[in-house]
Amino acid sequence: MTDKDAAEIIRTIRGHKLLEGYRGTPRCDIAALEQLLLRLSGLVEAVPELAELDFNPVMALSDGYTLVDARIRVSSVNSPSGKSAAAPR
């Protein structure tokens, strides 16, 4: 993912206008959200065992963001077929 990709993803969010400030609310730190996407993309590339990432919700703030809840599932990449095998629960 490139910085242009991250910016495009943020711009295509249905509520993007809210991020830019709406009816007197402050503008959110869109650059921080773009950096979050870039860092997550890098993490996924660097750690092949990551099977699932779920951050819900991500609170966009005027200075950064807050991840309220996060769930990360890992799996083994050592299966004979070369496909990731789900980790036991």
C-alpha cells in the first residue's frame, strides 16, 4: 500500500465529510488515519501469521485516533499445503 492508496481509501469512506469537520466540529486528523492504514498494511506484510485484524471502532480525533477495541487472530503458516492453518481456539 502506498500513501496515495491510503489517502484514496480515506476519501472513499461514506462519512468522509464528517472527518473534515461538520457543523462546527473540528477536523479529524486524516493524516493519522492514513498512517494507521499504512502501518497496518506493513504489519500484515511483515507477519504472515496474521489471519485477521478487527479494530472496531476507530475513533478519529482532531489529534490522532483511538482504537477502542482490537481483536487479532493468528494462524500457523507451517501447514504441508503451504496454506495458513487456523490456530486452535
